Amino acid sequence: MSIMSVSRPDASTSMYKHFASLISSYVDAPANSVGADAAIPIESIFKLLEMYRFNAFKDESRRGALALRANGHLSRISKTPSWHGSVLNALNNAKIDTFGAETSTEDAVIELETVLKKLTKNQALEENHKAHTRNFFVQFGNSLG
Amino acid sequence: MSALSKIDIAKRLDDKSLTVSPLINMNQLGESSIDLRMGTVVMLARAGAQSHVDPAAYVNRDNTNKHELKRKKQQKHERFDIPFTHPFLLHPGTLALVPTLEWVKIPQDIQAIVTARSSWAREGLNIATATIVNPGYCGIITLELANFGEIPITLYPGLRLAQMAFYDIATPAKITNIKTSQFNGKFEPSAGDIADGDYCFIPEHQKK
Amino acid sequence: MDAREFLLNECANLNTVLEETLRYEYGVEGSRIFFEECLNRLELIEQLINAASPTSSTALSEYFYKLEELSSLISRIERSSLKEYSWPFLEEFKEISLSACTDPNTTQVDENGNPYPPQVHVLAEGGLSSYLIHVDGRRIPSKRRILTIFFPRTLKHYVLLHPILGHEMGHAIFSIAAYEGLLDKVVEEYLIQKSRFFTSESSIAEWLYTTSVTPKSVSIFLSVIEAELEIDQSNVMTDYIDFVAWKEEFLCDFIGLLMFGPSFLAAQCDLLYSIDSTGSEIGNYHPPTACRVNTMIAAAQILGYDTLKFDTDIQIAVDAFWKSILEKKQLDSWFDVFTNDQIQTTLTKLSAFLSTHKKALYPQPTTERIQPLIKQVLKKIPPVGYEFKLKTVDGELTPDLAFDYSVDFRDILFAGWIAASAGDPSLNFEDANKLCEYGILQQRAIKMMNAEVNKGAV
């Protein structure tokens, strides 16, 4: 099995699915959310929520200001499909399922981010926030396939 | 030839005929001298780069062998950048070239002498060589640091290690003489040519 | 060995490489945070690989790339060395980057609740076009962001050219999701949608290919890409120009100018025109050079950088500096893609954004600040906030050291550019540059002593 032949952009779906499952588990066992092992999954999901909140999915490395050509040669641009289509779709599904269509993305994300911040400090969560968070990340993981 | 007092030095600094820049604290100006601070580069004579010091090695014998000429120069000293608050350990018997933090411009009618500050000298730190700074010199001063004690000395860039006293000279130097100085306008230490102008005293067979 | 075993083996190899990086000093602050961050990332990726099914090619290929990105980061850290760059400049630059590139929204905060700043790492690379700030992608699993600042190895001491990094800082700021949305809006609303040519892809193509007005040098370039790449008006926007990247380039030029002031403009003019002498190169990701330079010259004039008045002898150098800048302006109005009103509004919006980040906005230069520094460079003295004066106290002359001279390193760079333009045959660009580099170093010592004095310790 080759692991280097995949040409599609890295959507990070496997990683986000794994992290989503971890976070929904932290809601019921908040002691696990404190410490080095949980820090990266929580921060990575937090960054994804930020991209969702600001519709800022570009996440591209730009060339330097003076690097007018690639390796000194003229070339066509390499067209890669955007990476975030399936992830955005899963986020939207989870948001609608959890908060309903009428709740704004901004409001939903702010609530989820508040929960994530509390988890890193092992602070008490409100019951409805717990339920929202658990449901959101379960749905998000399921939607990622 | 007479030494400049604190007020003489201060007047020279004030009228800009003498530059020692910057004095970052009042205590750098002594009764008849200015304290100089350690800069942030250390050139350490590298053991093993050459078996012995030989003036003949400085005679440009073979212009075509650029690799050898350049390699010898590059390998003679190891260069270290030592940022502020970082330590540099000067071991006993080691010679290190460091620039001063200060930039100096010596006028034509003044000669300067650089020595170790006595408090450091008592710890074994010696700055005894090349004490004279000629009239017209412009640039950093190279401090040749050697540890004469038995235990290593930790140095930090910015510390006041040396002091410079000034003497007026009766007949100001001519600018044409100063332009040829091999160290003028330097920003950091480098090896000098110990045989410069004295090639006639090097045996012919050593030059070939 | 199957794919999963291979990746786990690679994790072990990477761990060894990471430990080897501890043999070197690669930054003023040492190596601890880099080491810990990289180790945390590696352990996490290892966990992900362990949790993946051995037959899940999607997951394993995803983790392969995560591992590869981490491997590249560690090798960059390993190759860095303090002696390969001008660390006094970098220390000043880092202060700006820590302020401007700290993500305001994060779970990673200190005991006071303040977000951790990014970790900044520096590397020298070959090639003039190496100026770059590499930023961790948002999909990189990480606790703290790591920024890698790239310098061209050959220009390591050329502090007068380093302000071009202000542009790269723009990209690093843009990489923060909250700022991407905000800055995108500014550029789109005030610059692009109000422009004559950039409102749609077809209007951009039309601007490029309207042969009656397109400058000859641009037409020649277009014919080259047609011959070499079969690019013409019909496919230029789909196969050759990434306009999203172009917009980001314009934005980052504005940020560079507002962050570094005139020294950014001077560095940009010199560097871009040394690479693209006609200014007509159309990049995949970069707008034509002359469009960028003309826009920045107009912006500098709007900011009033060229209106400062100096003593007569200094003014000669200042006039020479601005003359050399204006000589880089392409007079064909085809290259003036934005109006002064658009540029003015964009400057106002971006200034407001940068002013909320400590030190990120270059303070409006004044004659009082710049003139003493220019004088020092012209006298071949490193420019710093220091002047020795005597004053009379109780009838006695007493030294009066001006300790409170805090000087912004960007003022030193501006002064250096002006002095280098003075036409003094005994002070060339390299000399002025070296004096400025040494001045920035000395100014750090002054700043440290000032802080000590202010604490009452001296």
C-alpha cells in the first residue's frame, strides 16, 4: 500500500475525526482534558472552529515577496481543489443538528470555544453546553465519514 | 605629550572632535579615562588550525592557491556571536579577540592607550597587547583578552572590561599616514598581518 | 514492513533527529520551547498513527504528510545558527512579530490568560529571493505556532534590505484566521472592488490584453507566456494568475510599508527591480512589479514620508534619496492600478488594525528623530540615541549623558538609506549598512541600560 501517491489536498479529515471523538469524551471526563496530551487536540479543533467562524480556510503557504517565479522558471499555476469542502460540510451539519439553522455560526462557535477553553482548565461546564458540545462533535465526526 | 583629564575628555566629546559612542552610563567616564564595554563577537584562536605561529605564513607566496590562502585565514579563528546576557567562558591560557561595544574616532592630535580595568586584571583577565590606538583611527577597538588565572572567567557582552586613556600629541598626524592602517573602520576583530612590511626579513625559501 | 509500521519507524527516526538538534544553539532564547513543541507534535502524530487501522490508506497518507511537515520543520531548526544572521536586527523584528502574529483566540494562554506568542525561528538560505516567513499551517496539529524567518545567506548583514520582511510579516498576520477575515474585507472592499481593473476576472484579463494601451514591455511578457505556456486572454485567469494570491501580495506590501516606513519602500524598490528590471513581470502569485512599486510610492507620498524638512546639508541627501525612489516609478499610468483615494482609505484601515499591536505600526517619522541619526551615519558613526553634552551645574561643567534617547530601529534604517544616498564617495551603501547594523546592536545595549536605570538599579 503506497502512502505517498495520494494527490488530493490534505483535508485532515482523519485527524479531525479522531480529535472530535476525543473532545466529546472530555466533556464527560474533564480531568482528561487537562495536560499535555489533550492540549494539541483541543487547540487544533479550536483553530478549526476559528476558520469556520471567520470563513477563513485559505491556509496556504505563500512564496516570498521576491520569488516571482518557481525555481526561476515561468509556469502555469497548479490547480488544487480547496481542501475544506468536506470539513466545512461536516461543520455545517453538526451546527444545524446541534444549534438549529437559526443560530448564527458566530454564536455557535463562541459557545463551543468557551467550552474548549474551560476544558483546558478543568472548569465546570453548564449542562446545556455539555450537551451541545457532545452532540456537535459526535455529529461532526460522523459527518466526516 | 600630556594625559587628558576627565574634563578635557568631556570637552573633546562635547565639541565632537573625539568620538566614543555610545557611553551608556555616566560611570564609564573616569578621572582620566573612558571605560570600554565588551562587544558581542568573540574570535577564538583555534587550536589545531596551525601548528605554530609563523610570520612566513603571512607572506603571499602563491596567489593561485586561493583555497589554501582563504582556508588558513578562515580557520585561524573561530567566530562566535554572543548576544547580550549570554555567557562566554574564557579558559586559562586562551586568547580571545573581542570588539568593544563602543565606536571610536580618534582625532589627529590625540593618541589613545587601552588597558584592562584593574578590577578585572586582579581576576586574571589581561588586555595587555596592542595598547596604542593611533591618531585618526576610526572603528571598534579590538581587545585581546587572555586569562592569566588558573580558573575560567565568565564574560558577558556589555561588561566594562577595558579603559582607554588619551594623550595629546604635539604634531598632529598626517591623514595620508592613517589611511593605510589595516584596521581602520573595522566592525569586528580580524587577524592582522604580522609580517606586513617586513617581508625582507623572512627567509627566501620560506616564501616559495 | 507495512505502511503503518514504516510511519511508526519514521516517528522513531524523527525523535532521534530532534534530540540531535539539541547539540546546537540556534537562537538567542535557546532551544527549550522548540524542542518541547516539536516533541509534543511528534508524540501526537505517533498516537494518531497508532490509532489508525493498518489498512486505512486515507488516514495513513494524511499522517504521512503531517510527519513530513514536522520533519521539514525540525530540519530547518537544525540548520539554523546564530552566526548566519544579524541577531540584533532579528531581536527587534521579533518584538514586532510577537505582537502582530500572536493569535488573539487560542486555548494556549499563560497564567494571566494572555495568549502565548508564536515561537520565532530564523534560518539563512541561498538565493536572493529567500526572504520569507514560513508559518505553520492551521491544519498542523500544534500547541504553539512556529514562525520561521528566512534570510538570504548572502545578505545576512544587509539590515537596510531586511525591511522587505515587513511584507512577509503581512502573510504571517494573514495566516491567523481572525485576521484573514478582517484583512480580506479591507482589501476587497476598499481596494479591489473600487479599482478600475480588478473587479472581475474578465476585467483583469481585459486590462492585461487591451493591446492599444498595454505597455510594450508587458505585451512582450504576455507574448512570452503565450509562446512558452500557451497562456492567452482566454485562460490567463484560470491557468496563470492566482488572483487570490495577488490580493494578498498587495495587502502585504501595504503592511510592510506601514510597519517599516520608507526603508521598506527603498528595500522593495531595490530588490524587486534587481530581479525584474523592466517591472513588467506578471507572476502567478505576484502582480506586476511596477504596479506594486507605483502603489507603494503613492502610499508613501500619501503618508507624507517625503515632506520632512531637514537642515540644508542633510536635505541634499534626503532629496537624493527620494529622487532615487521616484526614478523607480513607471510613468505609464497603466501601472497605476489604484487611485490615491483607494490607497488612502486602505492605509487608514490597515493603520488602525496595526496600531492595536504594539510596535507593529511605524510611528510617523519626524525631523527631530531622524536628523541626528542621519548626521551620525554621514560622520561614519553608528547611528544611535546618544549624544554627549556638557552642561553647567553650580558654575561647573558637568557631563550630561542623554540616557533617555530611545530610538526605534526603523528610524536607524531610514537614516541609513538617506545617508547612503548622499553621494559621499567615502560612504557607500555597504558602509552605511554596516554602520546601521552596529547602531542597532548598540541601541539594544542602550535600551537595556535605560530599563535598568528606570528600575532604579543604576
